[in-house]
Amino acid sequence: MSTNLMNDAAQALAVSGKGPAFLPDFKPSTVGTMGIELELMVLDRLSFDLFPAAPDILRVLDKHDKPWVHTPEITTSMLEVATSILSSYGEAAEQLEHIRATVQRAAFEVGASVSGGGAHPFQRWNEQRIYPKERYFESERKYGYLAKLFTVFGMHVHIGAGSADEAVRLCAWLTQRAPLFIALSSNSVCWQGEVSGFCSSRSNVVGAFPMSGIQPHDFRCWQDFRDYFARLAGFGIVNSIKDFYWDVRPKPEYGTIELRVLDTPLKPVHAAALACYARELCLEFADQPGAWPANGSRELYTWNRFNAARDGVDAGWIDPETGIARPVAEVIRSDLERLGRRSRDPGFAKAKELIEDLMRDGGQAGLLRRHLASGGGMNDLARFASEIFEAP
């Protein structure tokens, strides 16, 4: 058996809880390449409640020859799709549209609809079913009701880091700006049938997991992470990289860092734009070799994160480097103007326009709140979000 296959097998056993703790070596990658993962809702076409038809949709998708992949998620009303390796906004937008159209047709074949959004407006966690896969059964044994409570829907962005040591450094920098992505993507205004008072109710769920949070500020190289992993594994706290529910984490088997804080956008094209914003930030950080954030305060990060989840694009953000408080929208616009001057991506101007659209009138959260205020109920809100996602 090849080394890669042996590593894959060891990783699979570790993730399922059937084997010893395993951390793969960091795979070399190209700085600034990107991949996008979207967790999608599977909905009943009549009630627009969550519908446990993901296994049926997956079987339909198995018949398609395509450059992207589809996988189950922890409950049977969830579906995950992931792009191939991308290098520009244009590539991302094109592939995400192909994903949207293909998944929509597959869902229609089994009597379902699909939708973006960070949290279904009225589903009940106790009614969800764990997907029949050993990894997910292990999660249910380990986390109890939290496994079903984790029926929330996020967008993850992978950015090529180049090397293991650089991944640790880029994680530190991108973590500081992660709350900006919570604000921009926020669209989960309801939770378990109630108006939550948050623009992103999804963002509050992950904090219940023991290894949530952010990368320790004192890490300076990959060996620091390896030592940390080994120490926690020795206590039985972690068994694989998937046990780290950090907002930004290294992903050694891909050679990337992974931004994990976003609600799944209502429109796939917005996902492409947000991924490109994260990519351009990482390229900017990569051009400052040896530089590290001066302030890794968890309390400050937690405060910025809370404000972003509660207030969305109308939130405030305290710059960890300067201590100056500024509106999130002002910080994002400043970033986009600066990054636009240095970007080599011909589609980044379009990505900027789409991000500006996400900041208008309270963003996606504002759109959904206005729909509720106009008289639409929870079922109608789920239908409305699904129609937005399924529109070409």
C-alpha cells in the first residue's frame, strides 16, 4: 500500500474513533489557490421544512461526471458540495453555478428543494436523523444532542498556504478578520421557530463544542501545532484534525487553511465573491513574510465575533492591531479598495461589486427580516430563501 493510501486509512480510522490519533503531514500547495465547501439545506417541496432526502440526492449525484464532489453531512437533511481547486473569481462563479443547477435538478428528481442559509428558520433539532456513517455515529456518541443541534449550514473556504509553517502564520492573520466574514454572510435570523435577535444565529451553535475557538496566539510554526495536537491526543481530547472546531484551522491533508465561520450564502455567486475576498487577504498576508499579529486576545476576538453575529453588516469591529473601533462596512470597503489595487484576478472587480451588494440595506439578514415584516411566516421564509438559491 502506498504512503498516501496508508495515511488516508489512518486518517479515516482516527476520524471514526476506530483507530489511534493521527495528524497527517502538511501537503505542499500553491499559495492563493482556493476551494469552497457549501452545506445545503434539503427541503420538503410543500412544507419547506427540512426533509431527510440527502441520501437519495447523493445517489442521483453519483451518476454525474463532474469536477466537484458531493458528500453527506451529519444529519440526513444536509448535503455538502465542494469545488475543485480554483484560482479566480470567474472559475469559482462558473463552478458554483454548475453545482447549483445540478443539485437543484437532483433534488427535484426525489421531490425535494435545496437552499442556502445558515440555519433553517423553524426545524427542531430533536427531529433530525443522524446520517448512517460511522464518523457521524461516533460524533453522536461523543457529543450527545449537540450532534443533531449541529444541523446548521456553513460555507468553508480553503486557501492554499504553501507550507506548514506558513499555514500557521496565515491562520493567525485571517482569524483576526474572520468576524468580517460572519457579518457579510449572516442570514440565519431565526432559530428553532423564533426570531433570534441575531443576524447569524448559526454562529452561536459551534461554541458549545469543547475544541471551538481560535488557534492559540503563541503558535509560531507547524511543530507548535504538532506538539499541541500530541498533548491533547495524549489526554484523549482530540483524535484528528476534525476535532478542532476553530473558526480558522489548518487543513494539512489539503495544504490549506480553512475559514469556517460563514453562513451558507443565499446565492452561490455571493459565495464566489466572499471566497475571493478571503483569498486576496491571504495573498496580501503572504507578501509580508515573517510578520505576525501583535494582539491575539481571545476576549477581543470573541467580542468582535459576537457583534458580527448579532448585528451583521451594521456591526462594529475593534481592530486588534490598533485598538480602534470602526464600523464593519467601513473596514470591508477599505480592505476591498486596497486589495483591488494589488489583485491579479480579472474578476475581483465583480467580486467587489457583489460584496458591496451584501452590505446594502442590512445584507441578506436585512432581506429576510423585511420578508418576515411584510407578513411572511416561517414556512414562507424558508420558501423565499429556497427560491433565491434555486434561481439561475
